[in-house]
Amino acid sequence: MTQQEQTTDRQRSIQALWDWFVAHKSLMADLDTMDRAEQRNVMREFENLMACYSQGLTFEVREPEPTDNYPLTDYRQLIISAEGNEDYFPEVIDLTTHAPVMEGWDVVPFRPAEGVKVNMIYGKWDLYSKNMYFTLLVNEEVTTDQIGIMVGVKDYDGTEDEDLYFAVYGLLEKILGEYDCATRIAYIDVCPEPKDPQKENFKPLTTLPQYI
């Protein structure tokens, strides 16, 4: 298949996906009120269309709290995510750029930041950013404007714990958003919570966006 044919196929996949969504946007808005079988069928249809476009993307439907930007209680966000995998970031951007304007919907590229006071539960770990600290790490091999960070975790004994790394990354993504978390942080490490954070040059995790 030539490059032009691949591009044409991708454009068709994008068009088919958004044509389906426009025709079914009311159903997508009511996913939470459906019985599980109907919900599963509707989501499977959209998932299949997503997979035709890209194997690396996921989606989420959210109903944001009413704000100046989202004053209506029946407003929905369709969030398109690459699950933090930068290889698929261009596909997120391409798909969302071609999204049609739809009343009552906002198509959002990448999972957005949720604020600095957030919670993340993964495995046995229940992390709350308000009570956590981090310090910046220096790596001479990193020559970009990315940063490295060490996050202190209460009750962590220093042994390898994959669940903890997933929990910490998920917490950081909630604070920074998917895009900035993936592109601005070069590496992440964890350590036991410092006894005296200020003395050991640790900063409140809620201040992390100031360093991004």
C-alpha cells in the first residue's frame, strides 16, 4: 500500500468514526443510564471504529462539573487518549482536529489535568497529592527542557513495587494532564517519604505545575 493509499484509508476511518458519533451522540451521552448489555454494545461499536483508525487510542466520556466554560449540566466531554504513549500522540491530534462541532459536546485531545489536589488508587496504594512531596533530579544526559522528579511516598519501604510506580504516574498525570506528563517529565523515581521535606529539599507535590 502506498503512502497516499494509507493516508486515504486513514481519512476514511476518521470520517466514518465521526459520522457514527454524530448519529449516535445522544446514545453516547446516556451511557451511564443504559443497562450493561446496551452500554457494552454501543461502546463496542465506537471502539471498533477507533481501532480501525488506530490500535493505540482509547476514549472516555465525562460529564464535567458546571463552570464558566461548561455552564450546562448536560454537557459532555469526549476525551481521546493515547494512554501516555507518545508514539500515538500525532494520531490523537489528527483525530481530534477533524472532530465536527457538536452541540452539547467538547472533543478533548489527551486526558486533561484535574487540579493539584487529586487522589489516585492503584493496587494497595491510595495516594493523595496534598500530603506528598517531590524533589527535582538532575541528569546530565537529559539536554531538553524536560525534568526528572523523585516522589516521596508514605509507608514505602524502598523495595521494587510496580503498582506504586503506576499509582505515582497516574497521580502525576492527573496533576499535569496526559500531554505534559508524558512530554515534560523525562523520568520518575520514588522513595520513602522524607522525615523533614524542607530540610531534604523536597517541595509539596501540589506545586509541581510551577516547574513544568
